[in-house]
Amino acid sequence: MSDLGAIGRRLDDFAPSAAHDTWAIAACRQALRAAKRGTYGVGAILVDPAGKIVGKNHNHVHINGFHSDSHAEMVVMTDFE
């Protein structure tokens, strides 16, 4: 867990210089949440045409059992719908 904590601190210290940096950091934060919950460290965000993040979530494949359809992208789309 200490390595995951170090990753979180590095994300906190990162200063985005463009919108896509902000999106990438948001996806990385979701991936970190997944890893801390014991599943694959994958995160996803959904961005509208204006560049606003309108959805975010992470992989749930190995949370509370095995769910092969709970990839980060599917979870974020299901939440958005």
C-alpha cells in the first residue's frame, strides 16, 4: 500500500498545464482507487464536447466477486446513462 500512497502523493503534486493533463490525472486517480480496492488499476473518465468531466469511475472486475463486464469504461458509461 505504501507504493500506492506514493503514487497518490505524486498525483497531488502534479501541476497540469493543459486540459488533457487534468483529464489524465482524473483517470489516474480513478485507477489508483481501483488498485487500492484490490482490482486492476484502471480508471476512466467521460468528457463532454466543452471539455468538462461528466463521468468518472474505475475498474470493478474483482470487487465483491468477479464481474467480467465491470471494466472501468463500462462502469463509467453505465453511471452516465
